[in-house]
Amino acid sequence: MWPIILTITFTLLSGFGDAQGFTHASKIWHDHHFDWLEALKSALGFQLGVFMFWLALRYLGQIGIVSVEIQTLLWFGVTIVGVAILNGKFVQWRMLDQFISLGVLGGVAWLLFRTGN
């Protein structure tokens, strides 16, 4: 039971850290000037993300998820949802565009899952 809880926890923290990294990275160039504070926030987010991913990998292996494609799928799903939540614009999209984006995410998930060993 604990490996599953820790896998979920570290995967969520990994995706959240990387989502923070991507969100702050998009703000690094402000009015053609490099924003060092946003760069630092981005770097810290990515560092948190990669460290938490390494911890998640330990417990993913314990529960039998050793395929890099499946591991990536979990990270990608949490990260893209995290970016959408942090950005706040996803809910402003038209419903058709929301469904299309979920379909694209589902398609990527399908390909990663089907090609994983």
C-alpha cells in the first residue's frame, strides 16, 4: 500500500515542480529583458520536478511499472494538467477545444502505452 501512495505522491510533486518550471520559464523574457527572478523560479521548479521524479521511479519499480514509456506517461499527464491549472486559461477555452486537447493527451497516452514494453 505504501509504495502506491508514495508513487502517487512523488509523481504529483514531480509534475507540479515541472509545471512550475514551465510556467515560470514562459515569463523569463519580459520586454526583451531577461528576468533573473523568473529564471530562478523556473530552475527551482525543474529541480524539484526531477528530484521528485527520481523518487517516484523508486516506487514505480517496486509496484512493477518499469517501462520508461509508462513512467513518462504518468509524468507527462501530471505535468500538462499542472500547467493547465497554473495557467488558468484552460477553462476559458471553447468546449470543443478542451475536448480536442483531452483527445490529443489521450492519443499521446495511447501511443506511449501501446509502444511500452
